[in-house]
Amino acid sequence: MKQKPTESVILDAAMRVFTRKGFAATRTEEIAKEAGMNRALLHYYYRDKQTIFNLIFERRFSEFFKGLFIIFETDSPLFEKIEKMVDHEISTISQHPDLPRFILMEVAQHPERLIEYGQKLGLNPRIFLEQFEGQVQAEVRAGRIRPIEGRQLVINIMSLCMYPFVAKPIIKTMMQLDESKYFEMQERRKKEVYEFIIHAIKVSV
């Protein structure tokens, strides 16, 4: 089996430690231990935990939110856009299951980071939400979907996609799922969540 580059091993380990303890409580010694190396080797690649954190946050933020905003930007019909949003969120988080807790923990303590990193990527969350809101309201006026605010629809989609990952230990225990069965269930949820959302907002003919 091909080994991961040392940089990736460190970043994966740091992600796990930051998620468990938060940035403030994490020490570089703990990251090194989690990565299975000594602190000197860790510092050879990254000089301090702030450097590691910034790199992880920027990469994960970019991967998740940039992909989401690209979907918002398209001229796709609303239902197709919703399907793409659901697929993107569940697929991305399946690859990085600690992502929701990591981002939520740090953004909750430092909400300015959301805007700061968005600007670094040339993204403005408010503009994208306004555009999505306009598309949703156009569908409402056309009588194709029930009255709903675009931002509420976004919250509903994100909640349905993210919660099973945030509550993963509870869900696995209650439903007696091993790791592979849990991720099989998440894959099936792409269709389930999409259909649930569409049935909730679509006007019956």
C-alpha cells in the first residue's frame, strides 16, 4: 500500500486533534503523537500549530464552500441545483467526516473567519445567498414551489446533510452500524435527502 506523504499525515492528524480539542487547547506535541512522529520532525515541515491550522482551514473551507458556491453560481434549474448541493455536501463530508465539527467549532469561536477566508477565495457568501434567494422566490411566484425563504431552504439542506456526520457516534450506536455500513447509508442519503426536500417544497399538481 502506498504511504501518504508526511505532510498529509501531519495535516490529517492535526485535523483530528483540532476537532477533538479545539485550536486553543491543542499542543504541537499532541499533533506529533497523533501523527506517529516526534515534535522535531513535525516542526521540520510546519513551524507551529497556527501554520498547520491555517493550512487545514483554508483547504477544507475551499473544498467545501467553494464547491457549494460554484453550484450557487450556475444557471441550473432550482431542483437540479438542490440535487447538486446535496451530492456535494454528503460526498465532501464523507471524505472528511470531521469537517463539520472542525469548521463549526472554530467558526463559532471566531465567526469573522468565515468572511476572512471567503474573501481570500474571492467569495462573498452574502451575494451567493441573495442570488439563491432570488431564484427561490422566482419559483415561488411561478407557483412551482411552496412559499419558503431561500436562506431557510439552504439551512434545511445543510442540516439534513451535516447532522448525521455530527451525530455519527450516536447514529452508529443506535442503529448498530459498523463504519462501512454507516458510509453506505450516507451514500443512500443523497437520494433520500434530495427527494425529501423536493417533496417538501414542490407544489402538487
